Amino acid sequence: MIIITGATGALNGATVDHLLAHVPASEITVAVRDTTKAQRFADLGIAVRHGDYAAPDSLPDAFAGADQLLLVSSSDPTADAVSLHAAAIRAAVTAGVGRILYTSHQGAAVDSPFGPARDHAMTEQLLADCGVAWTSLRNGFYAHSLDSLAGPWRETGVVAVPADGPVSWTAREDSAEAAAIILASDGKYDGPTTLTASAALTFADFAAIASELTGRTIEVDVMDPKEWVAAQVAAGQPEFIASFLLGMYQAAHEGFFAGVDPLMADLLGREPKAVTDLLTPAAR
């Protein structure tokens, strides 16, 4: 049996949808915080269980019987993500799970300026130490984030960022499809497994693409980091969120998101979506 957490979210929900092309619904279970939001899976014949990382006592039963368990990483910037992940890993060990898979990130590193990347690296170490077979899905930075990370460039004609560097912008839908294929392979992929688009683009590259698509000149303004944070706060962004996001740009500048890997294309049997495919219709 394959058990998937976080299936009411966009990433692992899509993973379940793709997995149905490989295995019958009777072999899939979803473990979610709010079972009332998982009715569409029940309607497909998929078992639905309650499981909440923040309620560790709920997890061993939620994970029981799993040959493979896909753990979604916490996306709450205010949470102690590593503690939540540790609780889930302990419960998986208790439940006798055969293999733990985890949605990590390409830039996972303890010395990254980006907080989630450090969380991913520490979680991977927990997996390596837990005594259970594991696979870390190191997904490229999700390309839909460009809508917010590039700022209101459609209105201003300027991509204002506090630092620039190459990022392997990767479609979340492609990451979900690749995860389903890896789950269906039943252990073929072990340990850190990098899943990215085929190119890494800077924000300057993005501005050039946006210029071509819109017929306008879109410029890049690399601002002083403190001035950028102040501008974000002035625009209504909470300061802790602006500071949190600053780490992403700094990590990009330092090359943490620059690598690309052909595995995604090999798994999908096609080229992964590129930034030109993913810009919203309003950009065209």
C-alpha cells in the first residue's frame, strides 16, 4: 500500500491523481489533517485516514500498513518544520513503513541562507539516521512562485529583487507526476533524488523572456537588501515574511538553486515545462 500525506494540498493531491494511472485506487491511502476535505479521494475508492504531524499520536495508525509513505514537507514559515517532520518519521518507524519518501528541495543544505532549505537538509539527515529505506524528492523551485517573487512587474515594468542568481524553475505539476512515477517504481530511487526543469534562469533571464512575450521592455532592478525589505514592508508585507523571502534570493545568488538534472525529463518521457510555458496568459 502507498500512503500519501498532504493530499488535500496542490502538490501531493496531484501526485495522487497521477499515481492512479499506475496503481489501482485500492492500493492508495491518503492521510490528511481534515478528512472532510478529502471526499474526492473517497469517491475514487481511495481510503482516507486522519493524520496530523502536530498531533503525533494520530500518525502511527494513519501510516499503518504502508509499503511506501510519502511525507509532504511543512510549508508554514512560522512552524518548527523539523520537529514536525521528526514526529512523522518516528511514527513511520513505529508503524513499520517499508520506505519513506519526502518532498524536499533541490537546494537542501545546512548552510543555505533560505530557511526551508536548512529544514530540508536536517530532515534528510533524520531520514538517513532512522533505519528505514528513504527517498528524498529534491524538487526544483516551484515555478508558480515567480508570480510573487518577481513582484508586480506587469504593472511597473520592473522586476525588483534584492539579489539575483540562477534558479531551476520547475512546474509543480511536473514534480507531482515525477513523484507518482517514482512511487510506482517501488524503491528504484533511493536517497536524495533531484527533480528539476532542464534550465536554470536568473531573474534577468526571466525579464528578457517577459519582454519578448509582452512586447514591452521589462527591466531588472537589483536593490539593496535592506531597502528591498523596507519596500516590501511598506507595501504591506509582514517584516518576518519579507526577511524569510530575502533568504531565497540570497540562496539563488549563491548558486544553491543553479543545478539541473536530466532525471525529470527521463521520468516524464518529455521535456519538463519551461518558464515560457508557465507564464500566465496575462503575460502574453
